Amino acid sequence: MGTPSLGEFDMYHKYPEFKDRIFSVEGLLLDGEEEFLFGWAAQMPEDGVIVEMGSYLGRSSACLGLPCIGTKRKVYCIDPW
């Protein structure tokens, strides 16, 4: 993933600001997975692409999408159900 830019690094540490939003979305993640996914997405390259297979209720999608706001990253969430 490379070294994050200053803007990405700042977003990585903004998880507490987004935590309530993330937990307002239903989901089946285990404790700690929300912060892990948020941090992972925040460190993606500025023009990175994330593809999530199986988004179900959407909490993991929120974790991946929120740190991408204001970037050129694309997030595609697919759930065949």
C-alpha cells in the first residue's frame, strides 16, 4: 500500500469521529473489525479501488467508504442476495 500521504494519515486517525456513524449501520462485524477496515481504507493509495464482496447490511461498506470521502478512491460493494 505504500506510505500514506499526510491527508491519508490524518484520516486514519479520525476513526473516533466516524465511529457513531459506522455503528448506526447494522452489520455482522466482530469487535475491532470496524476500526481495522477504516484504517485499511484510509491508507489506500489516493486513486485506489476497493471491491467488497458480500456487503450484506452495510456496516463494512461504511467502514471502507467513509475514509474515502474527498479522495479519488472508488469503493464498489457487491452483495448478490
